Amino acid sequence: MRRFGRLTTTRKRRQVGIFRRPRDASAVTPPAISEFWEWWAQARPTIEASLAAGPDTPEADPSGHDAHPDAHGADHAADPDAPDLGPPGGGLSAETMEELSRRVHKIHPALLWEIGGAEDRAPFLTVTGGGNPELRGITERWVRAAPTGPAAAGWVFHPARQPDPEMLGQDLILGDHEFDLEYVRLGMRADADRARVHLTAYHPDFLFVAEEQRIQVALNVLHWALGEDDVARWVGEVSIATEAPIDALPPSMLPSVIEQISEPFAEPAWLTGEGRTPRGHPARLGARFPLHRQDYPLCDLHVAISVPYANSNPDRLPVEPSSSALRAFEKKLTRLGDRAVLAVRETGDGLRVFHLYVDPDSGVISELDQLAAGWPEGKARVASTSDPGWKALAPYQP
């Protein structure tokens, strides 16, 4: 049985589609993106007419029971006490929403969509992975295939939810409860060592609602204050409070706090450390920090380049002329633009391993193979593994 959730905001129209993820979800196939945009060109006039006919007040959002908690919308069973879904033509029709969801889920079954606009702003369509880093590359490829210029017909397309501070002063209805977002307050604790801000979200009505609704309010507020990508970049732990935190601030202040915590990291920096190799010899580690998945959305292939060096000290760490040769090799790795990013380097036991994330469709792998083949101090090896969530970096993060 289909289940429905409801999100209502005043003075703006916003429609969100969140459907249940099929259990036999298949991997993304690039043709699905092209097929989506071919369908969109045909369906857009109908979608525009539906949005134009919709009311300025409550709209219904279809929701699946397994919808990602980052989604704008509640998840509850339809029942006789649920709010009326509105008259026909009040927003997108059920058929249009079903087809839009089907097309989006053909790209990847875990994706969410959001469509909307206002009288003074261009209509927009967002397709998002709901904050899941493994899906960020898919939505980026989707948006880069979108129509541009006159072909876009005034529409704006986003691969992640965008900040929308106007929403912070409006009302949010989740289920049968209405939240006045002007009463939201955030406790904020800066963590300079991790380049994160840890947050505690509070609303006086949290005393009367379930934990799921509290989390929905908090996540919606964070996305409207910062946008989905900046939440992923700079927000650390998020907790819920039923009493106002000391020195709590309104969400509108969050961008200023994030600006302060991110300012020292405007230029790339490296964390260094020492350890031991499996053979017990000294090892050195360097990790770029902070390094954000959202800044390299197409780089979802992990590449490890293992480079032997011929000249080392008794601890088997490199010395000249190998040290200079390794620095020159690394410099070439940093000249690949947004097609690849060097994330970690490990050195010990006569071997330096460079860990990169690369765009597999950019042709950069062949360049790395050629670079490794030209290394003069032994046989360099290149190994690659799909890692769209950048899980291989977890052990190197503070």
C-alpha cells in the first residue's frame, strides 16, 4: 500500500518526491540520464502548467516508508485524519509525480527529487542523493547533462539541495504538527581540529513530537541555512535538545559561523604523521585536510600508485636523489585539475603509495599509467577501485 507524507510551507510552492526504494535496485546506467532529459523536454510544458495552476498554500508530497531522513517530508500512513491532498491540478498530478519519480529512480533508485519555484524566482528541479556521498557523482553527471541556455526554458537544475534562507522564517508542517521555524535555535560548537561545527537543534515543540519529526526539522533547517553540500563539508555531529542550549543562535547565523571555521582552510594543507610499516620500519604519512567529496563530485574512483625508490637511509625512508624524484612525481599528480585529486601519501619500506580520487570518464587513468611507466627507479604500479563514498579515506581523517 502506498504511503503519503505531507510537507507544507506558506508563501512558497515546493513539491518533493520520495518513493520507496526497490529491493532489487540495479546500478546506475548512463543511458538513464539521457533518457531522463529526453523525457523532460516532452513533459516540461505539462509540469509548468501544473505548477502554475497550483495553490500558494498546502501541497502534498508522496513519500515512501523507507525514504531517506534527509528528505523534505514526513513518513506516515495515510488515514482518515490525514490532511486533504488538495483538488486536482493543485500542483503536480499523481501521474506526473509517479513518472518523474520513475525516471529519477531509473538513474538510481535511492535518488530524491524536489521541484518548485516562486513568482520572483526561476523554477527549479533538484535531484539529490539526500546527503549520501556515494550518490553525489551520479547527481553531478545528471546536472551536467541538463539543457542549458534557451533549451532550459528558464529552469535551473541542481545536483544537491541549495540554501534557501527565506524558508527559515516560514512554517513547516510534518504530519499533523506545524512548526514555526522562527523558534528554531542551534547550539554551535566549533571543532577546529576536525574543521567542523557540531550542532544541537532545539525547537520548543520538540517536547510534543517523535524523534523522527525532530530530526526532519533539524535536517530541513540545516539544508535551508547552508545547502546540502556545505552541510556535508562543515557540519559534524547533530543532536536534538528539548531544552534550549546555552548561547544558542538562530539558524540564520550558521553561515557566518561556518565562514569562520572554514577560513583557515582556504588553501590546501597537509597533515603529517609517523608510524610503523608491517615489517616494523618507520613510516611517514601525509593526508590532505580538509578534503571534501563535494568539491570533486565526479571523482569516484580510488587510484593507488605504488612507486618504489632506489635510494634510502637505514630506516628505508627515501634520501636524495630519490627524494627529489618523488617530489617531482607528486608535482605532476597535482597538475591534473579537477579530473583527479591527491588525497594521501604513504612512505616506508622503500615504497611510496599515492592515493588519488579520479574521474573515471575523464581519460586521466591512461595519463597516470603513462606517468607510472616513466618512473625510472623501479616498476611503479597503478591499481584502481570504485569508491564513490570515499571510504578508503576514513582511516586518515582526524
